[in-house]
Amino acid sequence: MSHYGRADRHEVVMHLSDQVGSQAYPVPTPVVATSIEERELLQTQRSFITVKTLAEQAKATFVGISHIAWNAPLHQDGFINDDEVAELIELRAVGEIVGWAYDHYGVLLQQGTNSRVASVPLEQPTHRLIIGVAGGVKKAEAILAALRGKLITGLITDEAAAQAILAKI
């Protein structure tokens, strides 16, 4: 969700759960809270704790990967504002997974919006099956960085992104 409660138009979880007949548990918080105090308060809510517990117990988790840039999804969809995207670019963020920004090496940033990300924390390196899902040449650097940093253990992508990734290594 955005700061104002608007849902993400790219939310595929609900559609996927409908198709396979499963239950969906959306994280009931904005991607980035307006303050650290707000994030802490949101993460004490029963619904958040339920989602976090389920995520920690999951045998496999599928996460979207996106790039950090002007008009990248996190910015375009209103989850971060102009000042926040500028700060992430200045901090050399190249990608994000559920709002958690990371650098070229796949290391989660210690500054910027990460102090206010209200989603379930990422493990680094992950010790579970975490499948990244992303496609397109624009996301190649973000995908490669997530692999480098062991933020994901598997990948579902398209041919264009795969070729761009291979050209970078």
C-alpha cells in the first residue's frame, strides 16, 4: 500500500490465489511508513504478525524484484516520493524487493527508506527458498544484484532479462 492506503495495481497475489484456490494474506501496511515510529506501530498489529509468521514458516516464497530509478514502480505507484527516490539513487540503490532497497552487490541499504520499510524483513543471505520474479531489460541489474547478495535463491524471468544479465557477467 501507499502512505495513503492505495493498493498496488501490480498486485498479482490476489489473482494468483483466486486461480489456484488458496488463501491470500496481503501485508496490511504501507510499503514505506511515514516514520520509524509508524513502522514500529504497524508491525505490532495482529494482522502483520500473522503475515510475518506465515512468511517465516513458508517452504517457498515468491517476491517481485524491481529497479530503483525515476518512475520505476516503487516511485511511479506512489510508494515513495521524488525526494525518496532521489535519496535512494544518491545512495546507489539499484533494486528493491518488497520495498527493501539494495546496492549493486545486493547489500541492503542501512539508510534511506529502508529504516521505514514496513514489510516483512528480508534475510541476507536467505536460508529459505526465495524465488525472485522479474522481467525486462530495465530490471537486469536489480536481478543480478539480488542474486549476488543472496537475497533470492531462485529466479523466474524472461528471455530479455536473462540475456541482459548474462551480458553483465
